[in-house]
Amino acid sequence: MKKVCSNGHTFEKSSNCPICPICEKNNRPKDGFLSKLSAPAKRAMLHNNIQTLEQLANYSEQELLQFHGFGKKSIPILQESLTAIGLKFKE
């Protein structure tokens, strides 16, 4: 199914997912913990207003796993980022 995003990019999707892959690639962070996550996990973080590791430390692993688009593979990535600055997930 051919689609056009609000920025005028034309792309093909077989599902009803409205996310433009071109915009997604252009908006990918170049560094920081969000750059290490998959696109769905990154969107889950941003949708829940988590943009810093300090904000992330206010959540438990179980709370994060409840976010749409967030999966188990992201936990070790985030845990490593938190540990690097002396933080950890909420108990």
C-alpha cells in the first residue's frame, strides 16, 4: 500500500502503520541512550516523555515493558546506560 507522510515522503507499507520510514530515519538520534534503541522502543520512550537517563531511572523494568512498542531486548541496553552514570531502574 503506497502512502504519503505529512512531509511529502512516499513510502510503501503492507500494514496500517502510519510511521514514515524516511522521517523515522531522519529523526534517529545520533548519540545518547535513545540512539541505541530500536525505532519502536525509542518512540515508546518519547511518547512517555522519557528523554534523559534521569527520567528513565524513575521507571521500573516492569513499567517500561508495559509501554507499547517496548520489548525485553531494550532492558539490557538501558541498564548499561544507567549504570554508566551511576543510576539504576526504580525498584
